[in-house]
Amino acid sequence: MEHDTQVTRAWVLHPEIYGANQRRGASFALEEAISLAQALPELEVVGSNTVKLPKAHAGMLFGSGKIEELKTLFHANEVELVLIDGPVTPVQQRNLEKAWGVKLLDRTGLILEIFSDRARTREGVLQVEMAALSYQRTRLVRAWTHLERQRGGLGFVGGPGETQIEADRRAIDDQLVRLRRQLSKVVKTRELHRKARAKVPFPIVALVGYTNAGKSTLFNYVTGANVLAKDMLFATLDPTMRAVELPDGPEVILSDTVGFISDLPTELVASFRATLEEVLAADLILHVRDIAHPETEIQAEDVHDILGSLGVGTNAKKLEVWNKVDLLEGGEAESRRARAARDDEIFAVSSITGEGLEDLFHAIAVALEADRTEAVLDLTFAQGKQRAWLFKEGIVEDETQDETGFHVRVRWTARQARKFESL
């Protein structure tokens, strides 16, 4: 166990402004903000509270009395970092840091920091850096950034030996140009991976959903039981893509995606568009919901909004997966199961117990089968390789032969048609 990681004592505040259009309940919003803070290993959340405000004060966010009250609270608890669950202007940040004698981070900064901590691929790292710089560029105060730390984060959250570095917009713009150049090289490599993937005739099934809805648990349940020996074929794909053979169904590529969250920083929506391109290219989208969460409906709206902003249209083929049904109690559990049973596009499941997954797999197979179209192909005797491939894929419905060659009737997906063209 490492003992040299400095732990920062943090306090989470959720401002609840009267009359503001806040879809989420204050207690759930605060709970989510605490979970976000706990996602960073070097933060210790020592306290949290909701602050009710008649209105947001332009220069300080809070009124002077509330600022003094909070200052006493923070000092008594030796707080080093205050996380505000909402937007904070650069002026408000500077004034509050001065008044409280602590560092301050708003929701956007915290989410950027988490994404930085989780970025594993070269592309992901570059995208987070660009998002962070775009965020910084709008701020007058650029404190607590680019600090040398053992974790490869952004430096919004402090560490030993901090220094406040002055960086003007021109320096940020120069850095953005450099990052864009690096990113374009990485994107070209990704393009090659995508072309290689397009040659694979398997349909792509993408898991999307609100953060902590259980997508990865479902992904692991499915792939853990069904990972193919030929998984090594996809060694160059993202670590969250696996080829799996559905029970009594087709072979598919299952893609897990980053969890969505309400008020996702606009910088990140733009930056991670490429990361979520599997969703845009997917033959079928599984929207995984934590059906046991009290705000499951609001979370579902947030997911729909983000999908829309990514360009995923309402015509996209989707199934809704009501996960964590095992956590519901009594009447509510039965009500949800009955509701799902009445709708062909909703499935009540548990990624832990496996309940409902058999029906879901069957529905995936049916949905992908519906994408198939019929075609008649005229092959010469010299096209033995192409004919063999059609039979290997199991898509030949009927075949006749005459003096010119073979006339083959197939039922295939658009992906298989493209693959055939490339043979």
C-alpha cells in the first residue's frame, strides 16, 4: 500500500437556488456530487451540505453571512478544498478562495479531473487536456493547475509543492494547437482501427446509460460467460469492446461506453464525441437504467438529451434495459416487471443474478435479424472464394446453377454486404 499520496480534505456544497429550474432533488444532487468527489482517490470528503439561496450573488455566489458561517465550518474541519456542485464564475472562484482560504472547484472542474484520472488511451488523455484548456481559457483565475503530481491528472486538485502559474490565453491557444496536431495523428490511427472493424461482419451493440447504472457489470456478466477464443483478434480495439456469441443468437461486438451524467461539461461533450463514436456506429443501442434509483426517470432524460446532442436520432434502434431490478422491493418490483413485460422494447434484468437476461439476449438477436435484407448474387465459377464465404457466414437461403455460374439468394446485414463487396 502506498503511503506517499497526500490526501486532500474536501467539503461538498450543493447550492439550491429558489425558483431555479432544478429537475433533480437537492438531496439526490448532493449525494451524486459526493459520489463524484469520492471517485478521486486522493480526496477525503469530510463533510457536505445543501445551501439554500434566494438568488446567486454575482460576485460571491453566497451572501456575506453564509460565507462567514461556512468559513467557520471549514476551518473547524480543517477543509482544504471546497467542491461546489454547480457552475462557479472565475470571479466567484477567486473571491471565495480568498474569503475562505481554501481551494475551490466547481462541478465542471471536478468532472474534468475525474475524466483525466480515468483516461487510459492516448486519445483520451489528449481529449481531456484539450477540454481542460478550453475550460481554463474562459477563466480569469488559473490557480491550482498543471501541478506536478504522481497521478497524471489535470492539477485542479492540489498536491505537494503547489505553485500558482500565470498562463495567458496565447499560451493556452498555442498549447491547444499543439494538442490538436497530436490528436489528428491519433485519430488517423483510430480510423485504421475503425476500418478494420468495419470489415468484421458482426453487428455492434453499444451499452449506454447514466453513470453507475450497471453497464460495466452487465458487460462483464455477458462477456465473462461468452468471451470467444478469438478475442485476440480484437486486441487492437478499445479495452471495452469484446466479441461475444449470444446464446442462440448472432456473434456481436459488445461495446461499453463512459457513463453519462447530468450537466456534463460542454467541453467534454465535444471532446469525447470521438470516444462515443461506437454509439453512432452501433447497429443497436442498449440504454441501461438503474431502475432502483429514485431519480431513474430524470437520469433517463439526461441520457436522451446527451444522445441527441451526439447526433443519435430518435430513429436509432434502441432497447431499454431496466437493471438492478433485484434491488426493488415488493409491489414496486412486481409493478416494474409487469410494465416491462407489456413492452417489447423494455427488459427488467439484474446483472448480478442474471434475471431477465435470457429474454434480453433473444430480443437483441431478433432486433439484429430485422436488419437483414434479401439479395440475389450472380457468381461465376471463378468466384469460389466469395461463394465459400457466403456459406461460411450462414446467410445462403437458396442456390441454383447454370452454364454461367451460381445464382445465390442470400439474407444478410448491411455490414455483411459491405464485407462481401470488399472480398
